[in-house]
Amino acid sequence: MNIVILSRNENLYSTRRLIEEGEHRGHDMEVIDPLKCDLIIEKEKPTIYYKDKYLDYVDAIIPRIGASVTFFGCAVVRQFEMMNVFTTVASEAIIRSRDKLRSFQRLSKSGVGMPKTVFTNYSRDVEEVIGHVGGTPVIIKLLEGTQGLGVVLAETKNAAESVLEAFNGLQARVIVQEYIEEANGADLRALIVDGQVVGAMKRQGKEGEFRSNLHRGGVANYVKLTEPELKLAIKAARALKLPVCGVDMLESKRGPLILEVNSTPGLEGIETATQKNIARAIVTFIERNRR
């Protein structure tokens, strides 16, 4: 098969691993920068033009769309979908997952456990907002932050008020969440491929850091998920219609809670921690569906 990886950097670990596994299984692998694609839209003949050629030979794509290029990147994925090219993640599912508010609303309706969350339209009644999530400390998140950026722990009412006022002044929309103290700065990530958990790790933030992101200095170790954690991860992925994704969860006194669902999860941390071949699982997922 001709498989295209939509990525802006072919040297990234995840991109390199997908190329390696695809070529190992006999596929022609190609990396294409979605921002350099021209989308040609005409009656009954949608096409994509890239570096002096039409991409009419592609059998499947693996989107590795960064958050900063979501709009155009998803337009490229959508164009491939119109050309009847298989994609590991649909354009609408990527858009849905990138909007934290929208994804939490969908997860809530599906009965998925999550921290208490409040969204308000630049409210100045901070005390009331904090009360809705059970009081301070609280987590304040930008709706479109990634890798721990735009996430603040406000330990007091005054701190929460200052942070919210700052974001409001920038006209940045945020959500406020309860702080799960018993998680101790750690979370669980389950990697889903074709609706099944193919690997899981526990990420622990560095000392004094409440965020467990590996990009922020956290460390990861292999973990075997409990039955409730497995079921929650799979249910969350299905709710957002993401056959391939990373599901982040917190351990709490009332059971596992969904923290976030990532539509284009990195492979380096999970493959290193679990010693499992996640890239191969993604390529074989394509093979099963193309057949």
C-alpha cells in the first residue's frame, strides 16, 4: 500500500517509527507536510496537489497534526476522506478532541467519569465558579492548550481570581476543574489502537510539579491497568470516535477519571515505557481496514 504520514517533521520519533514499521511490512511510506498541500475542490473530483504532483495514488493516511495547525491540517485530512482514502483518525474526530469543552460535553453524556468541570463566559464571580468544583485548589486550563501548556494550579481563591482575570483580559477561554489531590502529580495514559488498549504507562511529574507531561520533565513507567481503567479508556475513545488515540486518566478515590483524550499521541514515551511495538499496531490496523 501507499501510506502517507501527515507530519511537518519526518525526524520526529513517532514519524520515524511509523515509517520503519510500514516499510518493514512492505508498504511504500511517504511523509507529507500538510501545510504545503494545495486542495483542489471541483465537482466530483476532489484532489490534492503537493510538490509538483497529484496525490491520487494514496491508499491510507496517518494524521500527525499538531495543535497549532489544526484548522488547515484537518482540511487536508477531510480532502483525503473525500477522495475515499482511509485515515486512522477522522478529521471531525480530531477537531472534536482538540476542543476540551466539546470533548468533555460529549464524554459527560456518555457517562464517562471525569473531574468536576466548569466553563464560564468570562465570569467575574470567581467564588461561585470555584464552589461548583468543590473549592480550592483548582486547575485552570486553556481550552486549546497542549503538552501541559496553558494549565495552572490555583491553590487559593485569590490565586484563582488572579489567573482567571489574566486569562479574561487576554480573552482566552478556559475551563476550571477540581484538583484531584490523591493523584499526587501522576496520571495514566492508555494507548488505543482499533478500539483496544495496546499499551499503558504511568507518568509521574517531577518533584513540585503537578503536571505529569513528559515534555515538562515527567517520567514514565509501564503499568498494568485495572479492569475499570481499561473499560474507561475504551469507552472514552469510542465516545469521541477515535480508533487511535491516547487516553489520559487520573486515579481518584471514586475510581479512574478521564483527564484528556489525545487524537495524535506521541509514541516515544509509550514505546519506551512498555517496550511494545505501538507503531506496528497502527500499521496493522490500516492493513485490516484496507482489506
